[in-house]
Amino acid sequence: MITHLTGTLVAIEDGAAHVRSGDLTYEVLVPAADAMALAARIGQPASFHTLHYLEGQGQGSSFWPRLIGFQSTADRAFFELFTTVKGIGNRKALRALQLPFGQVAEAIAARDHALLQSLPEIGKRTAETICVELKGKVDPFVRGIGAVGAGSRAGAGSTAPRGPITAEAKLMAAARDAVEVLVQLGHAKPAARDLVERVIAREDLPADATAEAIVERALR
């Protein structure tokens, strides 16, 4: 069982990080919430807490080993809890979790169906099922979140302390906004996210780039 992987991040493609460790390069699936931030770290050291599982192929006739990578053991534990919900497998969860896990946990605890339904793959019935099945189980993952950007919000009445918003957090918020702008312009969300990830990965992108600047570069 592979539980941790450290190496050099060489690429982000189709929701997967390619990590070179020694003579081997591993494909590590990553949650949508982490993909854009990782795209800005190509060529840098990267460390993942991993979940190792077998994915069925050909209607279950064969199985391929897969790795899912997380930024912390808490994120890994939340993902494992999230995938206990009926109808939510690993791949669906990876696509759905495009917001910080703590924020998703807050939404579940507050029964915020609207926020949950804003996530890819999550409809009204699934949002209701998530809240019912995970009631009382997400409390260890709820924390004060200084989330910014389109569609992000903290739980109502939260008084938990919040740290300062970093330059990287501001850039990621601008990136999320840029994705939404591109979707409004007619791009499919996966294509919009891919365009933005490519812009974020460029070394000449200013750290204080706005959503408008990211969109402009994405459409060049």
C-alpha cells in the first residue's frame, strides 16, 4: 500500500499530477480543488498523502492500480468519508470536490444544499443524501475558512479565527473566477479549467493577476 509520495511535479494533465521520484514517474489523481494550485508548481518538489486503490476496467474484467494524492492526511480522511455516501465513487468525488474540503464539510454540517449542488456531479437528491448520511460525521473537518472567490462562503455565524489571505490563495481565487467567466462565455467547464490551469502554470504570470488578466491570457 502506497500512503505517501514525494518527488518533482513534472506535469498536471486531465486531473492528474505526474510526479517524478527517482527513476519512476507516477500518475497521481488529484481533487479538482487542488489542480489549479498544483499547476502553478510545475518543476517544484511536491509531496502527497496518497490513497492507493484498484479501479475496474472493462466492466470489471480487469483492475488497474490508481493513486489519489492529497495535501494533508485530513484531506485524505475527508475524501474517504465523502466516498462512503451511496453513489459517490472515487472518480465522481475527485470531480465534485472543487472547493476546499473544510468548506464542503461546513456546507454538509449546515445542510447547505445550494452550495453542495453547485459542485460538479452533485444534484439535488445527491446533496440531500450527503447531508443525511454524513450528519454528525464531518464535525472534525469543519474549520474556519478564509475562502475567497466566486461561489465560496464561510458557514453562517462562524467565529473561528481566520489567517491572512496569502498571495497564492488570492491567485487561486482569481483562477476560480476566471473559470466561471470562461463558462459564461460558452466554454465547457472542463475545457475552461484546462485553459486556466495552463495560464497559471506559466512562469510569467504575475502573482497578483486578476481574473480578467487570466481570462485574457487564456483566450489568446
